[in-house]
Amino acid sequence: MGQIKIAVIDYGFGNIKSVINALHYCNAEACVVDSPLKISDFGGIILPGVGAFGPAADFLRLKGFDKAIRNYVNSGKMLYGICLGFQLFFTKGSESGSHEGLGLISGEVRKFNFKDGLLKIPHMGWNSVNIERSLYSGKMFFSINDGENFYFVHSYYVVPENFLCVSSTCEYGLKFCSSVAYENLWGSQFHPEKSGEKGLKILSNFVREASK
Amino acid sequence: MLGIRLIPCLDVANGRVVKGTNFINLKDAGNPIEVARQYYLDGADEIVFLDITATHERRNTTIDLVRRTAEKVFIPLTVGGGIKTVEDIRNLLNAGADKVSLNSSAVKDPEFVKKASNKFGIQCIVVAVDAKRVKKNRWNVFIHGGRIDTGIDAIVWSKKIMELGAGEILLTSMDKDGTRDGYDLELLEAVSGSVKIPVVASGGAGKMEHFYQACESGASAILVASLFHYKELTIKGVKNYLRSKNIFVRTINEKV
């Protein structure tokens, strides 16, 4: 049996090498993809987290990735969004003006805004994540303890309309949704590829589900 | 809770670690990949490579080094030293660096910070500020390894680079660097208190309580070089100490 092939979507800016390295570590074959033409050939897709919401959303639409990703998800195959890629799942983003996301999950993306100035923005570093007892969180966080630390770097956070999809939460000035898992749609605000062995475990869980 | 980050910094030149490292369990303590991997396993929260290679052609060695390190180290990797163009940044990010640290090039051309940040996002642009006290409550920004006084007020400069799009400031006290008698806490408080972005403290660590003092003075992260290389202190030891002082740090019970 060959390795499962996972597509990593390249928006053309920033570092996707870390995601590819992490997938290799998890025994998957990672392929950089910049066109939606053959994405149905892949066992799973990762939407990585680099750049800004507007340009990334524009890129996906321009290339026709928006429709292709929706079809892909509807076919039941696994999709994982990381950081910005995760934010793109949502209906609306507010980074430098209002932008439409992929609309895979109803909800919006908001900017951290702390009046007292005590908390730094971006929220950067390792923060503990509380696993929610939702329907699919067990698969995503398989063999990971509640309260484990993951690496974050972001100034925006997501607010899903429906909390059933929330698989974990985190606190930074307020409690926010740090990951979702609903059927074949997974995503996290933290970077699993930069979160040491626990992050790699989540990606392994993803690869395992994609291999089923 | 967000943890305080401990960040070992390796000075590299021509693909080798320059300052000493004292890992007894490593076959090649001069190999930055081996050293970075060991720090990763020991619970470092990030790794910084400071490239002190002077010549341009040797930069390819650094890019190759970054590429091979990123295959083995699954925490954020920052590379600094001699970065002058958008192309330099792109090459490092494509090789697997997560952030780049700009220094002299930012002072010479502040618009470079803006350009880089717009292009790659604020999350990967660190600006290094080397500050030296010139009188009471006044620090100037120095460049070229502390040899040239730019005359720029470090506080004013820190605010400016934040506005230009830096995601983080790496603040080194030129007065304290290498002294081991503690961080310049007044400088740290002054800079951290005037910017919204995280500030990484660097220069002066000699013992455990210096780390605690830096945390209390507004550091989001602490950069450490030789103290860890020579095993005078360990990452685990410092984290246990900080935890005993009620400072939150990432737990390192990882088995690899």
C-alpha cells in the first residue's frame, strides 16, 4: 500500500514548507498544489495559514479553488485549514476591510481588541487548549490530553454561529474557538506543524482519517 | 494561558555553530541542525539562527541549513543576520523559516519593514533593536553589531517599526549583552510599555532570577545564547523555576 497523498494549497506567498515537512514526518506524501484541476485525486487537502485574509480569499476565487474545495468537502474527503486557512472556512473576514471567505462554516472572523493594552497583539506563542466534548473532537484530539499547549500567531479569531463544530477553545483576553472538527472538515487557529510532537499527533490523526 | 517563550539563539557562520555548545550526547556539537534538534527535544519554544556569515555567496549555506533544520524541528524557526531584500526573505521562508529578523536594513530603509510585512504578513517579520543607554532614560539604536550609533531613540524607533508592520521586537541591550548581570529592565519596561506587539528580551542573562525579572518587566519571550550552550542552565531548569514563581510556561513532558 502506498502513502496517502495530501494536497497542500500554495497561495504563492509565505512558508508552506513547514506543513510539507510535518506531513512527511506523519508518513504522508505531500504535494504542493496551485491549481484546483486535480484536487479530487488527493486523499486530503490542507489549506495552510500564511498571508492576509483578503489576498488569500481573492487568490482562491481567482483560481477557482472556492468551488473545487466546496465540491471536495461535499464528496466527504478530509480538509484541514491552518490559521488563516482555518479562518477562510468562515463566511466573513474583517481583515483590512470586509472579505467573503469560503463559507464552509457560518460565522465571522474578528480582530482582537484589548482596551487596557495589557495583552499583546498578535497573540503569539504557546497557549493551552481545552478540548470540547463535541461529536468529532475525539478524532481530532485522539491521544492528546486536555490543556495541552499549541503554537499560535494571529491577530484575528473566528466566531462560529453554531457551536456544535467547535472542537477546542483557548483563552486570550476572551475565550475563543481554537479549532473545529465537523465530519470531514477540520481546522485550527494554532499551527499543528509548529506545535512539536502534539501538533504532529493532530496531523497524524488527520492523515489517518484521510486514509480511511 | 499564554506561556512565556524561551528561545535559544545559535550564532552560525558558514553552516556551523560559532559559539561553543556543550551537548555531551551530540556527535557533532558544531552542527546547527543537531543542536537545534536537541533544543527542540529539550523543550525550547522557538529557535533562532543568527547568521553572522559576512559574504553573500555563503548565504546559500544558511538557506540549506534552514531547509535541513526545518525537516527535523517542529517549532518556529527564526533566521536573522544580513537580510537586505524581499528576495532574501522569500528564500528563507521557502526553505522553511517561519520568521525573519531584520536589523540594519530596517534602520537604513524603514520602508523595507513595511514592504516585507505587506508581502509576507506581520507574523513573520521580527525587527531586532540593539539599544544602548546614552543617558538616564534614553537609549539609542545601534547598528553593525553595536559599532554605529544611529542617534535614533530606541522607544521612538520601536513604535515606528510597529506601525510599519513588525510583528515582534527582538530587543537587545548592548550594555548588558555578555555581562551576565541581568537584563536592562528599565529599557525592557520602556519599550514593552510603548508597543502593542510582543517584545523578546535579549542580553544579560546570568542566573535564574534574571529570567523572572524579564518576565515581570514585560518580556513576552526571552532569548538565550551561551548560557544554554554551555549547559550552565537548562531549558527545563529555567522553566521549572519560572513555574515555581507562578509564571506560565509550556510544559515539556514530551516523549519523542
